[in-house]
Amino acid sequence: MNFFKTDPLNPDDKIVDKVVCCLNNGGIILYPTDTVYGLGCKIDHKKAVKRVYEIKNRDASNPLSIACSSIKMLEEYVHLKGKDKKFIRDNADGGYTFIVEGKNTVDDIISGSLNTVGVRLIPLPLVTAIIEGVGYPIVSTSANTSGCKAPSSIGDVEKDILDAVDLVLDGGECEKCKPSRIVALDSKKILRD
């Protein structure tokens, strides 16, 4: 496992390049978000996505979320109306996961065979640089065993999780220190606060 300390607001290009290389080769990363630490892989690497489920001990019918670097990228994977784009832009800094009607570009392994997908725009330059570097969304799911507390710092991550990933980014404590709020984009109903 590779371990790097990093500043999520001012990422080192060399570290970003190592992360991109890891993801492009089907690796799993542990990375800081604005809410909690996440597990990530490229969404087009099915073996890596399956490994994320295994690492979390998560049922495959329980969907994963994806993180995109922009609204433009989101539109390749979900159906968005003009008002939806505005809502996402206005709330992207609020630690939200938006549940949106997915397109067939999101594999059933990620969506849990649902017609919706959870999407995030994570307002950290580190995460944006990683996603732009790989040119694809990455999985965005908390770095914990299903049912256990989501970690807000590297010290909170379970040893089994740390041992199972290919690359760890230590960006200090996450800003919000709690999982993202989940909102159904069509109704604006909060599904998890």
C-alpha cells in the first residue's frame, strides 16, 4: 500500500499523478472528502468496484455513489434538467449526495440495478484533480465496514480497510466529519440528514 500526506485544498501534482496511475490500473484508493473519508475506484473498472463492495462487506444490492468533477461530467451519467443543475450548483458545497435518474452509462453493479444513482460534486481541489486526471467519475462511498461509523480522519479508519486498499491519501480531518446528506433531486426530499 502507498501512503501519502496531502493538502486537499492545495494538492501536489506528483501525488495526484500517482493516484491517477493507481486508479487507471484498477486500484482502490482511500481519500478525504468534505464529509468523511471515502473509498474510490474508477467506475469503469468492474473488478475494482466489486472489491469496494468486498472491502466494505456491503451487499451488492446496496448502491454506491459516484463523484464527478463537473456538471458537464454528471450529465454523461445522469439525466439533469436546468433546475436540477442549478440546485446541484447551489448545494454542492453543502455535503450532499444527490439521487438522480441514471443513464445506461452507469453500470448496474454501481446502481444496485436501480434506475437512480447517487452523485456528488466534492468541493475539494484534490478530488477534482483526481477525477479530471482519470477522465471518469470515481466511486464515492464511506471508508468503513457497512454498519460501522464513517471515518473523519485516517486514525478513525478500521485497520482491515487500510490494509485492503492500494493507496491512502491522508488529508487530515475532514471538514464536516459526518456522512453526506442524501437528497432526492426530483422531490428535494432529504433521505438522510
